[in-house]
Amino acid sequence: MRFQYAFTVEAPIERISALHQDPLTLEHLMPPPLRLEWEHREPIAEGSLARFVIRLGPFRVRWTARHQAVSPFGFTDEQVEGPFQRWVHRHSFQACGPRCTRIVEEIEARWPRHPIRWILATGMWLGLPFLFAYRARRIREIAENRS
């Protein structure tokens, strides 16, 4: 399955790239009632790993991602451990003016065969439009309010 979400931010591409390359930004992009708990984080660079738990009340989803194709114009994170059989998330940044950046989020996913993991993956997939609308709003708030 494929998912794509695109939006623009009134901020230069350098600011958007720097914001996304800070692993702590992910904490600010999780909509309530989701909570992110870090187990391991590294600055986003070629081959770097992020290991965290996403919590929703008593439910916990462990996730490990490896970063690839890291550049000022985006990066890819690929699930190493998590609910999906395969999850590849490409973040692309395109300048649309000196103070405007278009962000394109593309996800390719394959469902697991295990029935409980399949249900979990399906629930997460169905929540993606809400998740990315929230993230777009938060990225705009963070990036557009910097001097």
C-alpha cells in the first residue's frame, strides 16, 4: 500500500531540513493521546537508528527505524522492527520560493501476516491522514515562528 501527504510551509528549505534532522522533533509531532518514549536516538545521518515506543494508553508499539538517503532535500526511514512487514517513509523537501518549502511524505507499507499485528498495522494505517494533518500543523507552528 502507498500513502502520500504534501503541504507547504512558509519557511526556507534549510530550516525545514534542520528541523527534520533533529530526532527530538519527532516528540513534537505526535498528536495526543499518542506518546513517544525514546529507547535510542542518534542524530539523523546515513545509517543512523531511532528506537522508540509509541504509547496509546496501555498499548505500546515498539519501532526501530534506520535512516537512509539523508540530504538537505530529505531522507528515508525504513522500519527495522515494528508492526508492519515493511515500512519505508520518504520525507522530501522542495523549495517553492526563498521562504517557502513543499514537504512531501510518502509511505510504502506491506502488512504482516500475524492476525494481531495485521489489526494493529491496519489501525495505524487508517490513522495516517489524521497523523499527517496534525504533523503539518505542528511543523508550520514550529518552523514559521522561528526568527
